[in-house]
Amino acid sequence: LTAGGAAVAFTTTRVGQNARYSFAGTAGQNLNLLFSGDTFPNSTSVYVYQPDGNYLTATSLYYDGTTVSSPTKLSLTNLPVTGTYTVFITPTGSATGTLSTKLIADATGALTTTATGTPKAVALTAGQNGWFTFAGSVGQGFGLGVTGLSTTPSAQNIPVTIYQPDGTYLTGCNFSAASDSCDLPVLPVAGTYTVFVDPGINAASFNLLLSPDTTGNLTAGGAAVAFTTTRVGQN
């Protein structure tokens, strides 16, 4: 399997036959396995093994034999070591059929943190996640905005999670409209934060804007202060 390459189809008419694929992975890399076109009756088990043969993760696919099964994604987040990984696919019992497997590398990039910064244009293929970083300081406030959001199929929600520099959860939200926004809490520590976008098995394209909060002082009896912004998500 090659990240970004074509899907590989496993087709068998022999009861008991399995599939075993390999792929090259790098420590810290984020990949996804996208399974589609499953015609094996009932469940099919998928196991992923590390280069030393130790278990990494697994999932089960299910096809009821009548309706078209939806594609399934298995995320391989933060690979532990560099080397050759193995994907082992084993149908249940006497099942025969077809299953396609595709390896997808996640999209990455950096977000600007200024009020005039250029939005990040993002195009995620089906099954692809996005990881976007920005540098933050203690006490900073930011708003996250999205414009031009389009999904395939249409009108899908896009979950977004923001992680702190140590990898712990900061906040999360869902983008559900062509233009939408999400408020970040005041940043608790300095360092590199990560915005994780997971559209599931859907394709998605959008512009991502990170905007610093507009700040100022109000004086009792003083003049009104005007907040004007043309950036979606700015507070």
C-alpha cells in the first residue's frame, strides 16, 4: 500500500484465503486506511501490526449481503516507529468476496495568527484528516472560522478538535454551514497548538481562519468602542 496511491482490491473465491499488505511508515506520521466495496458476508477483521510484529490496532467491517456497505476508515495516529507495517485482512468463516483498501496520508499545515493573516485553503479527500498548527502564548484569545465549506456528500458536519502543546484536549466544535465559527478558550500555556479536522469518510474543502481577539479598554462615561471585523470567527 502506498500513501496517496490507488486502492488495492482483495478478491477471492477460495474459502479461508486472507490478504496481507505492507506499507512504509515514519514515527509520528498520521495515516488512514479506507476500506470500500466490501462484499464479504457478515464480518471481516482487519489487524495492523508494527514493524516488529507487535499489534498496533484493529477494526471489523460488516456487510449484511443485501445493502451496499459504507466505506470504513481506520485512523493510524502518531505511528510509534519507522519501518514496514502490515495490514492483515481475514474474512469470517467460509466468506468469499471483494474488499478494496486505500492508504491515505493526513494533510498538514500551519495557520497564521494575525488579524490580516491569509486563510488556509484545505482540500481533504475521502478518508483524509487534517492537522494544522499554530503558535500561542499564555492568555491569548482566538476565534476559529471556516468559509466556503463544501462536502461530498453534501451538508455533512465537520468535527474539529483543538489540542494543547502537550497533546491534551483544549476544546472542540462542529462546522455545519458554509460559513461557521468556533470560540477557543483563553490559551492556558505557551507552545504549539494543533487544530485537528476529521470529516470521517467524506471529502471536504474549505478555508480555515484563525483570528486573534480584538482587545481594548472601556471607560465608564467614556466614548463607545467599535468592534469591526471582516474575518469569520473573530471575537
